[in-house]
Amino acid sequence: MSQLRLNPLNGRWVTVVAERAQRPSDFAPRIAQVESDPDRPCPFCPGNEESTPPALESYGRDGKWVVRVVPNRYPAFFGEDSMAVRNLGPVHVQAAASGIHEVLVISPEHGESWADLDDRDAALVMSVMRDRFAEHAQMAHVRYTQAIVNQGREAGASLAHPHGQLLGMPFVPGEILDEERAFARFDGGCILCTTAEAELADGSRIVNADDACVVVCPFWSGTPYELLIIPRRHESHLQDTPADELPAVGIGIRNALTNLRDLLGDVAYNLVFHTAPHRHDGPFHWHAHVWPKLVTTAGFEMGTGVLINITPPEVAAQELRRVTATGAKAS
């Protein structure tokens, strides 16, 4: 029968419909990646560095770059002014979208993704993110940094080359405020430390677990094959994770994304990092979400904010573990 499950991180209900559970092969494959301008050379490929603004950071070895951070040519947030709100009337309010918007090029290989990175490169991506978060935290006008990786056009990517975005914002978004409030009111210590312990004890929703992080299909999954990556080390801010421990989380993310691809094929997804706002010292535990783009958000979800998940997380985790054990795609 259908179940309502509460997401404790944001206080919203999701609906899990077990009777409608779909096998991985039942989901339609994503459409082929189509560049917004297929005749234009990829600006993120080696040799085309002049197509982007000068790099803010470039990390490499053997004289070649492996990860680059460049300013976004079309920034959603730009400028160094503090956020100043203007009332334009009884209901209309606006402010300048100051801040910083960067592109994180995670590999020089055009056709790869985070799932293709070797251990060294997956670790390096996390180290680069740590450096950029620490840099953003020093900017007085940046209150929160959102890191995302959109893989595939269905997930919002306009270029096939593997990349993410770092958006330094002049305000704290509502989703993060909801999570902060949830951490503050949880009586059992830390929501995510407690979640990791409970899921390890139960086992049915575990996908991968190692010394660095625990990857689960969360109990409150709102979409099929949703993943939650919980770092083992409790830190509010991503950039406060010790430099010798954070890289292993990047490898754990790589392993989870490889599982997803081995099971579902070249599916589009959003990888989103949630960390405490800069200069906030309240309870929080940074983490990452993966939302595969397997279903369409329809009128009910848009109208109510209540997601309907047709693949229970227990089924999803079982399938993902099975593909890890067999090393082959499940049928």
C-alpha cells in the first residue's frame, strides 16, 4: 500500500507507492546529449582555454590541467555589493543579485563524467571545492555557496563536457534555512549522524559505506533512485573537513554515481551539495544529494510540493547493491 514518509531535513511529506515499483529497465533512457551550439568548439576542452575568462584556479600534474575553475560568462550572481532590499510597492520587493558564479571543470576529457574519474581525480575535485568554499567564505557579500553538478540536458546542462557550478549568493536559500531549523530542533543529536547509524544497522537502504561516507537511498526518497551521501566526519561546513579526509568523499561519490550508471545507463542527474551558510555556527552536517532525472514533475507535485516516488528506496538500494556485487548491469 502507499505510504507517507516525512523528510526530516525539510519537514515535507513524500508519497511512496510500492505497488507501482518499476524495474530499472522500465525507465525510458535519456535523450542523446545535444549541445546548445553543436558547431561551437567546446570551451572546456584542453586547447580552448582562451574561450573562457582567465582561470581563477587551475590544478594539474605533468604540465597539464586536471581541474579548472573559471568565471561563468553569464553569471546569475555578480558584483560585490552587500544585499540591499528595495520595496517597489505593497508586494513587490527586489535586490541586486550580487555574488559570484564560477564553473568547475572537473575533467579535461569531454565525454566523461564524475563517474569516470579515477581515485586521484575524484579526490582532487573535492579538494578544489574545499579551496573555493574557503575563498567564498572570506567574501563579506557572499552568505551561502551552492555547489551543483548537472549531468545531462534533462538535468539542466547545456554542455556535454563534465562540469559543475559554484554559486556564491548574497542570501541563504529557503531550502538551507529549512535544514538548519531541522538540525536545531532534532533532539537525538545530529539528524544525519543518527540517520547514518540507523541505516547501517538496518542495511536495507545502504548502497555503499566506507570510512569516508555512507551512501543511502534515503527512507524519505521523493524520486526513484535518489541518493544521499553522508560524510562520516561531522562538520557543518564542507571546507572545515580536514584536507586529508575530504578527498575520500569524492571517491565515495564517484562510486555511487558509477553504481547508478551501471544500473540505469547514462541517466541524467543533479548532484547537489548542502553545507552550512558562511559564518553560521549552528548545528548542521554537510552532505550531498543525487536526484536522477527519471520521472517528470507533474501537476500534483507542482501544486502541493508533495513528491510521489514509484520506486521504494528499499528496492532501489537493493538493485544498486546487486549491480555492485555482480559488476554488471541488472536486467
